[in-house]
Amino acid sequence: MLKRADLLGDIAAVAKALPPFPTIVLQLLDTLHDENSSLEVVARLARNDPVISGNILAIANHVRRLRAQSDLSDPYAAASLIGVNHVRRIVVNAGMNRLLGGKGSSFFFSHSFAVAVASQELALLCGVSPDEAYIAGILHDVGQLCFHMIDDQAFQDAYQQSAVDGKLIERETALFGMDHCQIGAKLAHYWKLPEEVLSAIETHHDEATVTSRLQAVVCLGETLARALDIPASTRNRVVSLNSKAVEFLEIDWSSPEMLDCFGRCRARFQHGAKHFASQPV
């Protein structure tokens, strides 16, 4: 059983108490910085996973049926139809569902998905890899999984109290010796995630830290998801804004592009939350 002492001294014990980080997502991350990576490379990763292949075929065949065309049985042909970006999203969703599915509270899961969506939408406007933004966004609160596993009731009580005054970080540190940002960064290091993803996890509550465009996007994605009240909850409080991240990304909240972004975040969350949560593992 995971203990409080493990958080401070044995990150390997913490990681092993959680479901294994999906290898296919690490492989996908490696392709994002390879200029020669293509649909064929991503499809080859997906082809070896029956759940992911099934999702690719289901989406492609839905499109074909709308066109009165026969179903496909080859995952690569299906991937060619729906495109590399859609395939990447399927890979990430299936992989992350294996790590996060069924763990923690329903709000934790839905909030992680909402921040992933908001981070990805901001990334598309700010010249950041949307796939990395999605992965970093959905992992931003992964440290909270450890707290749920050590003492779920104590953590839930702290979370509820923090909905009133916004002092979650302080309560986590008092209970567990570190906050969820710190333990999440240690997990990211153990999993050998990219440094920018680690930084985004570690600083997503910081009010003045900017380490990269990806980190800035995730920091603001957290704020945006709460400001848009997705998922709807009394826990959604915006107590601060990283103004340096806003300036760094040159975001104008009142611009038509940002207003469109708000609408897409809401629509994508409503459309995707139930589907993502119900994907087989």
C-alpha cells in the first residue's frame, strides 16, 4: 500500500502503485519532434494496439457509411482517411485512459480532460504542438492520484475546504509533505517525459512562471477550463492568472479568435467527456 513516506523518498514506489504509463504515448511523443515522421509511422504504432485500431476503424467507417461506402478492415487505410492529427488524438486518449481511467474522483477525471482540451485549443492559436499540449494538460494533476491512493478521504476534505479559500497547495503540503504539482513533476521525470511537459505539470498553478510556450499554454489552460466552468462545479474558482504567460503568448482575451476558442472548448468537452471516459481499457 502506498504510504505518505513514499512520496518524499521513493518515487519508484509511487509510480509502481499507479497503472503503468502507456508506452504508446511515449512513442508518440518521440515522433512529434521528428521532421520525417508521417502518418505511416503513427499508424504503425496504432496498428499494434487492438483498442486504438478499433477506434480508428470505427471513426473511419462511420465516415464511409455516411458516404454509402463499404467498411474498411485495414487500420492504415482507415488512418489515411481520418488523417494523422485525428489518429494522434485517438492514441493519446486511449493511452491516457489506461493511466487515469477509474482513478480518483469523477471531477478529477473530467477536469483533467477539460484542461487537456483547453490547452490544446490554446496551443493551436499559439504555435505550440497540440499533441504535447493535450498530453501535458491531461497529466497536469496526475500528482493528485497519489493523494487519492494514500488517504482519499483526507484529500477530499482538503479539496472541499480549498473550494472556499483556494488554498489547496498549502493543505496538500501540510497533509502529504508536498503538493500535487511537485509529486506530478517527479512522476514525469520517472516516466522520462519531455522536460517541457514536466515543467508544465510542475508550474501549472504558478502565477508568474514562464519556462516555455507549452508550459504557458497549460498554465492558462488550467485557468481557462475553470473560467469556462467545464466541468460545471462549485470547485471551479479562478483565484489568479499568470499574466506573464498571457503576455508571452500575446493573448487577447477579447479577440474573435479567443471567443471562438471558448466555444470550441465548451463544445469539445461536452462532446468528448462521455466518450473518453467510456473507452475500453
